[in-house]
Amino acid sequence: MYIRELSKPDGRKLNLYSRRPIAWDIPPSLLEAPPGANPHLRWHPLRGEWVAYAAYRQTRTFLPPPEYNPFAPSNDPVHPTELPRGDYDMAVFDNRFPALTGSAHDPPESLVDTLPARGQCEVVVFTQDPEGALGRLPLDQIELLLEIWSHRTEVLERRGDVRYVLPFENRGAEVGVTLHHPHGQIYAYPFVPPIPQAMHENEAAHFELARTPLLQDLIGAEVQSGERVLYQGREAIAFVPACARYPYEVWVAPITAVASFFDLTPGQRADLACALKTVLLKYDGLWQRPFPYLMAWYQAPLDGNPHPEVHLHAEFYPPYRSQDRLKYLAGTELAAGMFANDALPEEKARELQAVAVKW
């Protein structure tokens, strides 16, 4: 992996990544962040969790026409973008409209406790092709993305104020995407957020009793059943979990547990790329058009301790409605936190298994 670390005129960091030596041109101009980005956190006493406030995010770019694509390489000084021209595969840069930032300070007083919303929000541009997609990238470029997530986790850990790193991708207007150019995000939190915290507590409780990782045991059961498996290689697996909360929910993971991206072996990383590409091509093949989803990757917290109980993995959450088979959350999910799934995981697994993919 080749890396070129740059700084934007406004001080934001820009990192170019490639599978070959990087060549880049000084662009005519790059976008600058709006002034006054100072998010803060407020404590929710009934839910026992922090809520981030960043009102300036209402001004972020929303579904621009192709000629104003901010993630395209910069060619026109009248319409600057985030990226330089050049020969590179992917880019990571500080979000112009962060919900978390290391420069946050002096939170406002409130009826509840407040803190500066410190941390980091980064954008990961998967390709220079605005019409591309993660699932259509070459396998070695998907492997590169896994390496990038590892590198960014290590870089963010060195800050000292980050406790959890979550890479994710929102794809499709159905999940609120404001830019269609293929990209994901990385959120680096100053605490472990509620969902991964609950996962880790359950993983730790299982490991204390069984001395084996919980997800690794679940994967073993899925392999033995085979009913919901979409991809199984030597090192990685993709499957519709028996406990899926969403129709078409899929998990992707190494078969043997590793805690974080930087614990992956080259073989695991290569097979994870195969599993990931298979799932994405099956989604689009089933839908016969770009399939909307949220993809989130869960890994160990950054607390300096070993975590043999944690199992790095991705979870795909496609939305759902009865008329188009995509799910949108309603009362029981949003208000109570109990999901009601209108489709059996086995049925949706059979639909995805039936989709033939060609690389």
C-alpha cells in the first residue's frame, strides 16, 4: 500500500492511497471547510447516552449535479472539489461538516451535562469514478480498502482521545445519502457508542463462560447448517444471520476471530474482499439496480487492552417496505428498540443464494 499525506489549505488532512506509486497534480483549488465548526455533546439522562449537535451540517452539499461533484478530482478553479488530480486509487480526508472534531471547545450550558464533541469524522472516497460502486471495484482494490481501514484505525488510536473507530457506508437515497459518488465514512468516537458497547458486553459474558468468541461460535453453527450462507471461503464467510432484524440483512466476517482490522492476516483480508464483493454483487443482482444499504464494521475498542472476545465483522442493514421489500423503522423499532421483521431470514437467504454473480 502506498500513502501520500497532504494538508489542505484550510488545514484539514488529506491522505491518498494506492496499490502503486502515487502521482498527483497540484489542483487549481480545493474546497475549504466552513468556519465555526464547533460541535458539542449533550447527555440524555433517560437513555444514558451522548447526543451530538452540529447545526452547521444543515448547509452540507445535497445531491449536486455531476459537474459540481465535490468528490471528483479538481479541474476547474471556479468549482473546487475535495481531491487533486492524479494517479491514485482512494482518498481519505477530514469531513468538511464534522459531527465530531478534535478542535471542539467550550460547549454551551444546558439543562443537561454537555461536553465538546471531540473525536474525528473522515470521508473515504472509494474510487475516482463517480459512476462506480464498491462492489464493482477489483478485488485488490477492495483489499486496499481493508488496509486503509486498518491504517486509519491505527492513526486515530495514536491521537489518545479516541476510544472507538467505526467505518461505514451509506448507499442510496433511501438511507439519506447526500452525495452519490462512491464513498464511505469513518467516525472516531471519544467513547464506545451504545450499540458496540452492548455487543462487547455480550461477547465478554460469553467468552468468560465458554472461553471462545461468541460470533466465532455463531459462525460455526451457520457453517454447520449452511442454510443461510452466501459465501464461504477458506478464511471468510458471508451469511444472513438467523437473528436478522432486517430482511436481506447480511454479516461478513473472518471465520476465525480477530479483534480489529490491524489483526487481519493477508489471507483473511483477501478472502474478506471476496466475501464483501460477493454480497454487494448479489444485492445489485437481486434488485437489478443499485441496492440501498448501511454497511457498518465493528471492531474492538481502543482502550489498550486485549480483546480476544471481540470478532471483527460487518453488518449490512438494508431498509425495507412491503411494496418494494425495503424496511423503514417504525414505532416498535424506534420507540421500544424491539425489531419486528416481516420476513424470515431463511427466505431472504434463499433469494440471495439464487443470485449468480460474475466477477
